[in-house]
Amino acid sequence: MSSLRRFPRVLGDLLTAPDRALGEIAVAERGGFNVLVIWCLGAAVGLRFMDLADAVVGFEAGGGLRVVSVLVGELTQAIPVALGAALAIVVLAGSKRDPSVDLELGCGAAIPFLVARAVFRAGLIVVGHEPSIRAVQGSYGVAGAWTLILVALAIRTARRRPSPRGQGPTPTQRLRSRAAGWAAIGVLLLALTGSALWTLRNPGALGPVTRGAPAPDFTLPRVDGQEGTLSLSSLRGRVVVLDFWATWCPPCLASLPMMHALSREFEAQGVTFVGVDSDGPQTSPREVTAFLAEHGAPYPVVYDDGIVNERYRIRVLPTLVIVGKDGTVARVLIGITSKNTLVEAIQAARAR
């Protein structure tokens, strides 16, 4: 609780009085990591609320893992910046290095990078437009330059060891730091408000395709060595297992032996497996065909340029969509799925 109470002031100090803030971290030998974690968790909610809402709506289909991934996602983006800053401090501190404290300083030095990027991302949420590549590069440039300044200050702080205990901030400085800290927090609240409004206006865009809804039809080119195209509607009257996968997805590849075995087992029982390659533009249809020639393809595999993934609201690979004989969605399974779970879902769809 003390870390949470102090968070606005420490955050504001790192933004408006970084030399003093880094000095306090060095003297206390802690504080940088705590403020980094608290910021990242707040950013996960404020900047990625739509992802959280999407995962919660699809909780039954495996969204629980996505909730966790969203919450830790901001931290995994921040850690490389913090570790890079800490490494520079350790190396350039020379004989005065103290790796554990320097890690705390590196975490503190990473805060401006995260705040600058948060301002940019919050602006995009409020405006609702895709940024240009130049704008994205500019945001990283500003964030990186600001962080380099703090890394330089942190290195100077480390080379002064033992760190002298400086005078505490004046009431005016304390007020300024709190105002800056709350302003940064306000950026997250602004992003949260924009995301929440979008979510309320677009509930139908959240989560995977709804169970019981008509499965979106498609016609896609085959890449399994067979010529022509395949339409979902041509399989009406059979249970269809759509496997959204990619050649770069390790869990997808780990599931292939099970998928191949089950496709052979259920083919005569009115069940057709269809692989929907979701590699994207980085992998050509010819490369996917070569991959399948090497690994085998006992059932049809089609190539999607992203349109069908969007129709089915695929957020995670692999995702399995079980389509009933009547053409409606019977079940959606997100992530690695056990054989028993998939068999039960197929049998339930066959029984409808």
C-alpha cells in the first residue's frame, strides 16, 4: 500500500526531477522496479481495455489465458527497455557498479519511455485513426531520447557512490511532482475512457464468433497440393472443424499430429477438418504448400489473407471453430486444446 500511495509522487519526480528521483532510488536501493510494475499494470488496463474486454467476452473459449497475457503484456514490453538501461548503467558505472541497485535505476530510467509511448497510444485511442509509420517512428524517437537522458543521469548517480543523501523536496517541488504524476495517470484514464466508450458502442466486435450464430461463409484457394478453391458452404450437412493456424506458431505445429489423427478417425462419421492458414503476407501460398508437402496434409488446407480471420474474430493461434451440420457455430476453442476436449466438442456437434 505504501508503494501505491507514493506512486504519483515518485512517478512525477522521474518525469520532472529525474536527478533527485534517481538519487532517492540509489539511496533507498529500491523503488524503481515497483513504480515500473505499477505503471505497467495500470497501462494494461488503460491502454488495452479493449483487449481485456475482448478476452473476457471470450472467456469460455479460452479467454482466461488472454486476460493474463494482456495484464503481463505491458510488462514484457517494458522489461527490455529497463534491462537495456540497467545494463548500460552497470557497464558505465565502472568500479562503482552495484548490479541490484543499478537494475532499480534502470527500471526508473525506463519510465519516461513508457509514459511518452502511453501519451501517443492514448491519443490514437481517442482519435480512432491508424497512425502513419512516420508518426510511430517519431513517438519511439521522442521516448528513446527522453530515456537516454535519464540513463545518463542514472550513470552519473551510480558513479557517485556512496550516494549522498540529498535534501528532501520543497513543498513546491513536491506539489509539482504530484501534479506531473497525476497528469501521467490521467493519460491512462483518458485512454481507458476512450476504450470503454468504444467497447460500449461495439459489443458485437468482442470475443470470438458467437456460438449458435451462422458461421461466416468463405471461398479460399487451397494450398494443400490440390488445385482450386474450397467454400465452407460446400460442406453443409457435415460437421466442420476449422483450424486457424500458421507455420510460425509452435502450439499450432505441436497440435498437427493430433489433428491429422482425428481427421482420419472422424472423416467417415461426417466430419471434415479444414486448415485455415493464417500466416499472413510474410509467408506466400507457395511456401505454405511446400511446408504441407513436408509435414503432410490429410485434409484440405486453404490460404487466408486475413479477411476470414477478421470475420471469425481470430485473436489467438491456434483457434478451432466447430461448425455444425446446419452451418452454425457449435463451439470455439482458443489455444492449445486437448484431444479429449476436441473429441467431446465434435461429438456434441454431431449429435445436434
